[in-house]
Amino acid sequence: MNQYDAIVIGAGPAGSTAAALMARAGQKVLLLEKSFFPRHKLCGEFITPECGKVFDRLGVSEKMHDAGAQIIRKWTLHSPEGRSLEVPMEWITDGHSHAIGLSRARMDLILLECAAEAGADVRQGFQVSSNFQSDHGIGVVEGKNESGEKVVFRAPVILDASGRTGVFAKSTLHDDELSRFHGSRLFGCKVHLRSIEGMKGIGELFFFGDGYGGLSDVEGGKTNLCFLTTEATLMEAKGDREKLLDLTMRSNPAGSARLKNAVIDGEWLGTGPLKYGRRRRMPGVISIGDAGAFIDPFTGSGMLLAFTSGEIAADVINRSFAEGVRDIEEISERYESIFRSTFGLRFRACSMLRSLAFKPATRNFMVSLLSRHKSLMKIVALSTRQNWQSLTD
Ligand SMILES: Cc1cc2nc3c(=O)[nH]c(=O)nc-3n(C[C@H](O)[C@H](O)[C@H](O)COP(=O)(O)OP(=O)(O)OC[C@H]3O[C@@H](n4cnc5c(N)ncnc54)[C@H](O)[C@@H]3O)c2cc1C
């Protein structure tokens, strides 16, 4: 009864994608999610053009559109010194000429429903515990359902898609992955706004002293504001949100102009400290999306990584099962090898760009160099989202 081919923990973009694609291939899939959807989620809610291809494959593009997704054709980066750079979305389109802005509340619900329609057994309000065991090659996942009852499920394949702070985060994090700016840990904040003018068709990123923040429209006439800043700044603001905006977004002249008439329309969400990079492997489990690796959000490729890793995992598992291979370690090795060749360059490129973007001298040099050499800027933009092979083709 509680035996499945695969159990997926977490119904974010990575988990729902993998669950939908495995269920479609005829696997008996269980998708466990601790929240009840729709739920708000801290994220820039900037969905890059490549994700549109995944929506096409999942058959949910029309639903995203009907949910009020806003079309974004251009991404503009503003330095605190008043310089700016424009990245047209067609550079990274992969067949889709635009990015979209849609709340995670809407997007994640559509993906979860897609997994359920594909035949996955979806249980919301189910909190998986970190007491994972492997019994003769079969993973044993336990947790509590919405009534607080302990339930145990078993499957040869367990996918951890529970995100950055998910179920096995404590045991899989490398100490050196803690990201800091001048020794201070980094945190993320998000809120929805109204009355932001001039955003139609564009997304914007504003750098400031110890972080950066993005603005992009989502459904219902709202604009998402999401930014990263240090613990030191959060402590200086002492819980005063207006002061926090003065210390961060409004310290960038273009950010200040954009937020002039802003009206807060939603709850503030916070997360952190943020830890970039790959996680240690959890034996008996394949980790996908942020649970496997967290990429710097300023490249806007976090969700792309989540979708792509979900697709790769589902494909590897479906093929392995078709060949009669059900050993998690062997399936995991197959997944890891594809993951490394797909994402290795992206992680290095994002890490390098992050260190350049945070120093005023290198940031100004980069902005003036890249604004003069569009082809170089295109290569830099592509390096954050493709593998080396496709860049040199
Ligand atoms: C500040 C910030 C801004 C960002 N902005 C962008 C952006 O604009 N564009 C972009 O592409 N990416 C962005 N990202 C990255 C993006 O949010 C993540 O990469 C993406 O959400 C990862 O998806 P996921 O499916 O791996 O995990 P998640 O989306 O985190 O989903 C994990 C799911 O697992 C569930 N879960 C957790 N623990 C358990 C448990 N014990 N039992 C059951 N369920 C559990 C959670 O409830 C959640 O629904 C941003 C990230 C940050 C921090």
C-alpha cells in the first residue's frame, strides 16, 4: 500500500517537474509537500525564457499565461554609481522570446496540479522527517500527515526536492558554503508592491553597497521586490522596513526613483543565511533543485536549475527502470554525471560574476566594458545558464 517506484520530497519546481514526468512514464510516484498550495514563497519570481520550454514540455504554458503571467522582454542592471546595462531576453531565449513574471503561489500550484494530473499521488500538509533509512536498497521515508499521524512510505528511488532549507539540509551542507559579504551573512527579503510605474515588459536589478535587489511585474497589477542584503544591514534597520529600503534599494539612485510611489501590498518574507554551491551527497537519495545545489539568484537561473535537474532526474530514472536498473546508487551516479556536465560551468561563472559585481571598481569596469562590447556581454549572460559546449558551438 505504501510502496512506490519513486518518492519525491517537496513540490517546488524541481519536485513537481520530476514527479509529473515520472508519473507520465507510468511510474508509481508519491509527491510529499509540507505546505498547502497556493502558498507564498520568497523568490524574485522572474522566470527566465528557458523555463518556458519546460512549461511547453509539461503542457502548462497556457495555464501560466491564463494565471496572469507578465511578459518581460528586457532585463536592466543598474549600478549604484548610476550606470546601467541592458540584457535583451532574446539572447537567452532558447526558442522563447521573453521571460515571465508570475508569483510562486500561482506557478507552484499549476505545477503541483500538473503532477497530480499526470498520476502522481500528491499529499499536501505532509512533513517528511530527516530520519531517512535504507532497507536492503529500498528507501524508507517517514513523516507526519496533516493530522499529525506518523506515516512510513517505501520506494527504491527517493528524490529530495525539499529546497535550500529542506529535510536533509543540516546533514548535507558543507561548512564552507556559507556565503558572506565582508564577513556578514547574506539574507533574502521579498514583498509585493503596487503603483510601480514604467515596468511593463522589463525586469530590473539594482546593486547597492552590500547586496542587490530585483523588481519585476507579476499577476494582478503587482510588482515583486526581492533583495539580498547582509545581517549587518538588517540589524542596523532594527525591523524598520522603510529604513531597510533606504539602506538597500533606495541607496541606488535608479532603485530610489522606481520605488518613489511604491505601496506595500502583501506580507514581507525573509530567508537566510544563504549558502551557495553544491551540497554533500546524501546516501540513498538523489537531491535535485536547491536541495542539491544553490546558485546565486542574481543570474535568475535558480528555477531553471530546479526544472532542468527535475527533468534530468526523471529521464535518468525512467530510462534506468526501463533497463531493469533499480539500484539507487547506480541511478544516482548516472544522474550526477549528467548534472556535472550540464551545470559545472554555470556554477563557476555565477561565482566569478558574484565576486566581480560586489566590488565597486570591478563592477564599474565590467559595466563600462560590457556596455561597449555587446557580443562579450552576450557570452557572459549565456555562461550563467549554458554548458561550455553550447557556448563554443
Ligand atoms: C532571494 C532569492 C531570490 C530568488 N529569485 C529568483 C528568481 O527571480 N528567478 C529564479 O529563477 N530563481 C530565483 N531564486 C531561486 C529559486 O527560488 C529556487 O532556485 C527555486 O525555488 C528552487 O526550487 P526547488 O524546487 O528546488 O525548491 P523550493 O522551491 O524551495 O521547493 C521546495 C519545496 O519542498 C517543501 N519542503 C521542504 N521541506 C519539506 C519537508 N520536510 N517535507 C515535505 N516538504 C518539504 C517546501 O515546502 C517547498 O514547497 C531566488 C532565490 C532567492 C533566495
